[in-house]
Amino acid sequence: EADIYQTPRYLVIGTGKKITLECSQTMGHDKMYWYQQDPGMELHLIHYSYGVNSTEKGDLSSESTVSRIRTEHFPLTLESARPSHTSQYLCASSEVDKGQPYEQYFGPGTRLTVT
Amino acid sequence: DAKTTQPNSMESNEEEPVHLPCNHSTISGTDYIHWYRQLPSQGPEYVIHGLTSNVNNRMASLAIAEDRKSSTLILHRATLRDAAVYYCILRPPGGGADGLTFGKGTHLIIQP
């Protein structure tokens, strides 16, 4: 059973609010990811991190920002939420690849609705 | 990137084995074959992966063709909880962003 947690699970918030989506893992994984997924659609990588103080942008451009101050914690922040940010946000973690790609473990996701 | 081809959907009965095929005819010699599944309203879940040899774990078995151009995920005794979309993906050896890119996958329907 993967130990990766996301809070909140559901969030409905008004336009212009600042929000932070929390993601924590207890597996000691160095690599962490944020994906965005609309219902029935593909996953899109928006941020990833190789470890503490490392953050990189993913394939899909996003107005969100991330930070990695502790190994276990990888929060995502939207400074000013807009309806276009409505989506499901999925956090994942894995070991750093050492010659082979390791599996990624996903949290349950945060379903964000911006009104 | 090498692509995979899977049937859009498959149906099986509860407590029967399920064989989910995946074609990857352009696989490179170093690509690993990974399977994930996504249950409704949940995040993806890793199932199994392999390189050349068949693999077994508590969730499933992975049978890889000798030429590596296809593989089959085997659920030995399907339950209703196995109803999900199953994704077969190819992943190169480590490094880089390593974001997962899923295709449309196979929607597995389990009948009670």
C-alpha cells in the first residue's frame, strides 16, 4: 500500500482566491510529481522535483507553483484561482531512477472546482 | 517515443482470468514495459513492469513475447474491484522528467 496523501480531497473555491494543495509521502522518495487530469482525459505532468530544493516545470504549462523544502512534502500553490484551473490534481512519488524507471505511486487526488 | 496499442474495452466475468493485450512493435531494446490502472475517480495505480522475462506479483502477471513486440497483463481471478482502465506504457531507462504519458488504455468491465 502506497503512503502518499493529498489534502483536501475536494475543494470548491471562488475566483481570485489563493489555494495550496498539500501532498505528503512517507516512503522517503526523492522524486515527486504533480499531474493535472480532467475527467476522462489524459494525465499531464505540470511539475516535478528530484529532491529537496529542486523543482522543474513539466510538459504542460501551468500557472501554479511548487516548493520542496522537505523530502516528504511537495505542496502546489495557485496564487489566484480561475475557473480554467478547475481540474483534478494528482501527486505522485518514486525513487530516483538508477538504470531503470521505477514505478510511481499516486495519491488520491484533489478535485478542484473554481467558481 | 515508442507507442502502444490496446483494445478500447474488454469484458470479463467475476472470478475468471483476464488477459489484457498490448502491442508495442516499435519498442526499443532498453524500454521497460509498465502497466498501470486507474479506478473511477482515483489516481493511477502501478500494477507491474518487466523488461524481457515474465513477471509475477501479488496483483498480476506480465507475459512478454520473446521478440518484445507485445505483452499481456494477466489477472488470474478478476473481481469487481478490478474494473478500471488499464494502461500499458513503455518507459526508457532512468533520467529526465519521467512523467507518465498514458494513451487511451483498455476499459475493463467485470460482470458479476
